Amino acid sequence: MHYQYATAKHIVEPPVIMPMPSIDVAGDHTKAPPRWAVLQRHVFDKMADAASVFVDTYTRPDGTLIWHEKDTPWRDAHGRTRSRDGTIDGPEPMEWPGMDGSDDGYEAFFSIPLLYSLGGPEHLHTIARKQWQAVTWQFTQYGQVADEWDAHYDWMHHGESSQFIYYLGISDPHHFADRTRSLKFAGFYMGEGGKRSRPLRLLSKPQKQGVRSGQLRHGEDDDALALQRRARRAHRVHRV
């Protein structure tokens, strides 16, 4: 049995986008739309208003989330911070420990371009693109994103965060930056030198399947819970 695998050539060359056919419709009279259509437009308008309120409430003017910063670091369920050396309430608390979380930033907003694609107002498209850029930049600073893609984490969480870029693609299929990103992201896994192991081209490492590395198991530094366990051990040793 023979298999045909994608190569770097297939990834780099941009796809041919066929022009959409135009349809001219003429009429000499109007008719009231059905009630379901009127109610649907009402729902779209209310959802668009809610999206604007949500963004205004939970983000700064530049689109970044009002979240963990140096003066408001990450805290566990007991209100304690974690330092990079694993200590509790140390002098240099981490803004965001572990590799978890990048998908959550994208998931907060990916419904906005979907609503626009279904017929929502034009300003939703502008908001959606602003939020994708802001979340990508912010989580790059935290260390969870690299080269506009998840730096670590598993494939399921990649799929969750990627819904945002999928819906942006539906919003504007001809957007050059989105097309370029899509080819780049595919190249991380399908191109020559991608993350699929030879000769079977399989993702052999379930964890940290991001841009930076891959591994076979969850490590000590991979999530906040592991950091808590390590911090407790360090705290016990310090007390002794």
C-alpha cells in the first residue's frame, strides 16, 4: 500500500481562489419577511450588542485582556503566588505559570467572527481581528504562544484555539495575512522538517505539540498544579 504525503512544496504554494459568481436579482415589489427572519435579525443585533459590552468590560483599549500582569500575578485557589524557582509567595511571582491557558484567551472571542459570518454587523469583523492580534501578542509575552501558534500544549487545545483563525477565514476568505498564517501553521506539521516523525509522519508525542517542542509525558513544569506540588515540596524542605 502506498501513501502520498504532503511536502513543503505543497504547503508553500498558495491555493488558487476561484472568483465567486455574481447573481443579479431584480424585482418590482417588496414583501414583508417572515416572522422567523425578523426574530433572527433581532437575535443577531442583541448578540452584537453583547459582544461589544463583553469586549469593553474585559479588555483594555488595545484589546489585551485585563488579566495577569506583574502587579496582579497568577494566584492559586488559596490566593498564593508562585515564583519561577517554585517557592510560594516569592519575591518574583510569575504572571502565568505553566503551559496552560493560551487556548482560553482565544476561546473568549472566537464566536465574534462566527456571528459576523452569519450576518452580524460589520463592526464585529473589526473587533474580531483586533482581538486575535491582541490575544496572540499577550500570550506571546506570557510564553504560551510563539510565532503566532501555541508554543506547547496538546493537539486538542490547539484545535480549540484555532477556531478563532478558522472563523476569521470564513469572515474574509481572501485575507492575505490569514492565508499566509494558515500555510505557515500547516507547515509546522506537514512540511519538510515539520513535527511529524518519519517515516510514518505521525505526531508521536502527545504533550507539548507546539512550535517549541514535543514530549511523551507531562513534566514537572507543565501546568499550574505541577508547580503547586513542586512549590509545596520546596516549602517543606525550607521549613526543615
